[in-house]
Amino acid sequence: MFTALRGCPRLLSTTTRCFSLLPRLQWVSRASEGRGSSRTPDRKCSAKHFNVPPSAEYIARVTGIPTMAKLPYQDTADGLDAAFIGVPIDTGTAYRPGARFGPRQIRMESAVLRSYNSGTRAAPYESLVVADIGDVNVNVYDLKDTCRRIRETYRKVLASGCIPLTMGGDHTISYPILQAVAEKYGPVGLIHVDAHPDTSDVVLGEKIGNATPFRRCVEDGLLDCKRVVQIGLRGSAYSADSFEWSRAQGFRVVQVEECWFKSLAPLMDEVRSQMGSGPVYMSFDIDALDPSFAPGTGVPEIAGLTSIQGVEIIRGCRGLSLVGCDLVEVSPPYDTTGNTAVTAVNLLFEMLCVLPNMKYY
């Protein structure tokens, strides 16, 4: 992509300000050669201002302050088409904790990302203005107050016209996020990828937690239930059919047994037809994947989706009117190799690459 590396008295972004011992650099794309210098902290790309991560060909991945994909950090979503945002909580978790550290570990491992998707030829940083806008200031002592804080934060993000790409955090967060999303768009379609339906009513006396978000969403009228699909559900259950409630609402339920030993591209053809042209939200619990691919999570279930199938699901969302995505339940204390976070990083990148108005080569 880049054909020149020129000395410049300006820094590339807030991300690169930390490279105090390195030359001050400006990336110049083929499309921007011969044009005037870009205003700081933006980087030129395809004749427009975009935030482009510094290439590991010239700046070592292990340097710098970690942001998602080494993108610039800014403290609001103003001026952005899409933003990575962390919600570091695990106070809604009933079993293994640790997801509050998920956003931090995902950012650390995201240094492996490059600028293009070699599989789909998507060019996200030539298509959208993207940055990392940090974390919601959660209340680790009060889950209900945290939900309020999430809801208020996402109202502001969505009001700016920005599409949020969320790093969890436990699955409780999808409820207040979808409250804000539905305020803007009305009831939305949902692509929910998970080992568990997360439609419990009350758990240990509580109605808010990581096992209940999508029942609360239905009760609040946040979902267009005929445009909801749950993919990868499995595991032992409290009843013979723990997915009965989902089906009764009109959800399409795709149990994991329907996914074994096959490509999920045909399934996603059907899902795209189900979703139609209306707004769609994607929620991806990392435990949808088999624990051999993603052991670092709160409630692992064997016989899950492969990482290839996870990518197929996300790539199958190309062309949909995605208004937000989340990737939840990465628990670094149980991720001793970091590979669960690396997998999450790449799934989030795939989500970015299927957002509306994406350019493909």
C-alpha cells in the first residue's frame, strides 16, 4: 500500500506519540502522493483522511502504548465511522471470572493485525475512519449502575453516527448496548453466536447477568424476533429443551450439531435472507468456539464451532446493515497462551471488514 516513507515534523497519531526515540514519520499512500501534507493527527489514504495503523515493516509491534490494532486513541466517537470500545466487566458472571481483563488483553494481542484482509480483500482503513475510544467507565461494585453507564455511553457513540465494535467484558453488556441501539434504530435483527442462549429469566435471584441479556431484550422490545438467529448452541441443560423459549419467540435456533463437519457459508446465505435490509446487531461470545480454539473463557463447552466457522459466520454478514458488533467473554486468566485473545482480535477485525461502505479490491 505505502510507497514512500518520508521524514515529517508531525506525528502520525496519538498512537505514535509514544515512539519518542524513533524518527517522526508520515505514511504516504499512492493515492495521496503529490497532494498537500495531511493535518495532524490524520494519515492520508486514498485521497481522504483516514486513521491507518503504523506498519510493522517499519515500527516494531512490541513498541508503543497498546490500542486496538495500534489505531489512534480519541476520547469520543466524534468524526468516526466506527470505533473500538472496551467494556471491562465480569460482575455478571456466575462461574469463571476474568473477562474484565478481556479488552486490555485483546488490545495487547491486536498488534498482530495488518491493514488489509487477505481473504476478502477488504480495505477497512481506506473505507472508514476508525479509532479506539477507550473503555466505558464501569462500576465494578454495582452491575445495574454499570448497565446504566454502558447505556449512556453508547447513546453518545450512536448519536455521533459511529458504529461501535465492542470488546467485552461478560455477556451482560449486550443488554444495555442493545437498549441504546434500539433507541436509535428501533427493534433490530440479531446474529447471536454462542454456546448458550443467554435467555434465562432469573439466576440466583437476579434478572440482570450474563445468562439473561436476550430475554431482557425481548421483554423490552429491542429485537425484531423474526430476524434473530442463534448459532452454535450446545452443552448440558437445565431441561430437555433449553432452547424452547428462543423458538417460541420466533428466533431461528441453530444447534451446534447442525454445524458439525460442514461449511457455514450456506447457512449464512439463509441468514442474510432472514435479516433482509433492516438494521442488524452481531453478538459473538468467544465460547461459541470449541475450547480447543478458545480455552480462555468463563463457561467453555466442548464440541463447539471451529475458528474457521467463526470467520465464515462473520464474513457471511457482508452486505447486511450492521449497526454494531460485540465480542465478549475473553477471560485472560484462563488464556495461558494468549491464543483466545488472538482469536478474538482476528474476529473483531473480520467484523470491521464487513461493515457497510467497505471497499474491496
